[in-house]
Amino acid sequence: MSASRSETTNALGPDEPDREGAGLEDSAPVPGSELLAALLDGMDAALCAFDAGGTITHWNREAERILGWSAEEAVGRRGFAGWAVRTADAGEVQGRLMAAMDAPGRQVHEFALLRKDGGRVLVRTQSARVLGADGKPAGVYCAFSEVHAQIDLERSIALSEALFEDASWGVVLVDVDLRPTVVNGYAARALGAGRTSPLGRPLGELVVQGVEELEGALHHVLAEGAPRGLMELWVTLSTSQGEQRRCWRSGFLRLASPLAEEPVPLGVGWLFHDVTESKLAEQEADRLRFRSSQLHRAGRAAAECEDPMEAATAYLDFALAGFADHALIDLVEPDGERLIRAAATPSGAPGPCVPVAGGGIPVRYPQGHPALQAADRNGSVRASAPASGAASATGDWAADRQWPRDAVHALCTVLRSRGRTLGVVTFLRGTSRPGFERADAVYAESMAVLVAASLDLARLTEE
């Protein structure tokens, strides 16, 4: 708030001699008064002060901005009557303001004041008494602001409190070092932590996987501002139930200090919502549509094959797309005790499934092999290499089972036609793909029915 006039801010105390009479009219201003004037001028709220008789003694620049009356025009007037308030309301306004002299603490009122141009403005005032050196009330100071500005401030504060308490989105404030400083309840639950435990910790301690993408987004916001739209981040969290993969739809806001002359970044406001369930549902729907299309295309392609064995391998070629890296067909030998490799994809690089040249030698599957289990159960069997094993150990795991060394996940499905077991089809995945799930087994079984029908037809043709 600004000081009213120089003679006001430099006023002498009641017991001091008059400056002019003392020959001090040309002396330099008192440093303490200059400091007071600077402090009043720098305040964001409008301020005026009254002495015990109701005469205005101080009037700062914010008060001048709101009402249009300068300090020279305001200081020295007795109350607001006839210039800053309507005459009919002057008595009530002055009485309520000066009543603060008789009551401790602050009093809040709302008044309609007059601008210098004749317009009216509704202000909210906070007034309190000023005590003199003897401890008795010596006047009143009144800080005021436009009601709409005060309401905007209250709304901002209420919004902040709501976001940090009851918001249905996660809200995290991150400082320039990318460490959380405020976490609301939703975000705390999503991170699997409390409201205070994540504060000041690196994000890498909270997010196991995906933290690089998150920190990259935060760095971008600090450097260049918030992106235009929302972005979806897949992260993996370490919880008491194990690692969980979640998808967070996120928005970012760069926070800058409103008190600095130039924008100074304070950090980033990160808002996110967990959309894992909906994203998984979308992915499952897309996967079902694609696999249904593959079954349709495979049936059309197999229908054009003259050789039933060629049709069987064509089914597997369509099944491999987006599903697995390798496929093997093992048929039951005539005596029904062992399996013979009939067709396979190349073990080195991806390629089509083709019949094995010179087939007829039984595959040396050890006891308990997944393919043998699938044949015994007339169903599907899933297997994966040990998760903590080294690359060499994983290769040995696949080689021991007569599979390509890069295989780490397997799905063996029985081939049955006309009530008989014809063999087993095996789908293999490498390290770049996740393990097979139940939905994958259903798809493999659907494709195995078509493959078995073609193999049965090939056997009948041979006979």
C-alpha cells in the first residue's frame, strides 16, 4: 500500500517541535518514513488509515487504483462523506469503520464506494484499531479490495483445497527437481503410498517402470510449457501384491510464481486419472477383432490350397501374426506313443511354417514335456522360462525342450479331429513378448481345430 502524502508519512509526533519553526524545512526526509511509504506503496491491497477523529492519514496506490482518488485528494479529508461514498450512506459507513476502535481484532464489512468518475464499486474491508504509545486506541486502519477480486481469490483457494482433498483425479505438485511436494488422496492411493511418504522422494522410487517417460514429460513442461492435449503413460508400480502395470491419462501445467517480474518456474502440476481398466478393455476388443479377421483370412487362404498339409501350415502362418514368433506341428506316430515333427517355422529368423524335410524321426521330448502334457490332457498347456534366469540359462531351458533357443514362453495345444488326437501344435514367444494368457489359449485352440481338420484330411488322402 502506498503512503498518502509526504507530509503525512513524514509527520512529526505530538511532542515534537514544528519542522518549519525548528528550521528543518529543508532537511532530508526521515529514512523510516521513506521505508514506510515504500512498504505501503508495494502492498497488493488497498489501505487507508484514520486518526481518532476520523480524518484520513494514509492512502496508498492500490486505493488510488481502485477508486481513482489520489493520495493528495484523499489525505486530510474527514471520512468518506460526499466524495468516496454517497452522503446518505456516509454516516453508517463511517460508524462501522470507526467502531473498530472499540473492539479487539479485525472486523469485516462490505461497502459500496464511489469512484472518482462517479461509478460505484463494491469492496470488502478489514478494519482494526491502531494503538498509540500509551496503549490507547489512536485510530483505525482499513484494508479493502474489490469484492469480485476477493471472491476470485477465495474461489482459487477453495479450488486448490478441493483438488488436494476430494478430487476424482490424482493431483501431484512436482518441484523443479522433479520431486513431489504435494500429493492429494487419489494420487496417494494410485501410487500405493501415503500423503506424506512420497514427498521429496525421486519418482524412480515410486515408479518401477515408465519413470523415464514421466520425467521426460515433466522436463518438457518445465522447458517449453504444457502440451496441448492429454497423454497416456503406462507405468509399473511395486505394491505389496507385487508389480502392477497401470495406465494414467495425464495432463500437465507449468507453475510460475505470480510475484516475480519474469515467469519463474516453481514446478509442474501433474493431474492424472487411472484408465487401466478401460484401456485393457479397448486392447482386448482390438485383439479380438484382429484375431477374428485372421481366422477369416486364414480360412479363405486355406480353401485355395490343393494340398491339405499346405492348408494346415497356412493356418499357422496367419495365426503367428501378432501372436507368436514360432510354431511347431508334432504328429502322433502310427503306434500312438511318440510325437514326430511334421512342420516348423525357421529357428533363426521369422519365416513361414513349412513341412520338415525327411520327417519321420520321433522328437526326443523328455518326460513331462508340455507337448506331451497337452496330448495327455486333450487341452492346452502354458510354460515359461524362469524369470530370474540368465540368457544362457533361458537358452538351455528352450534347448532342453527341443525348441529354438530364443523361446521363453510356450503354448502347446492338442490337435483333435473326429474324436482322435492327431498331435500337438506349439506356439513360442521370445523375450520381447509377454507370456501366454488364457485368452491366448482360446485363440490357439480355435486355430488348432482348423489345423487338425486339414491334417486329418491329409492323412485320409495319403491312405
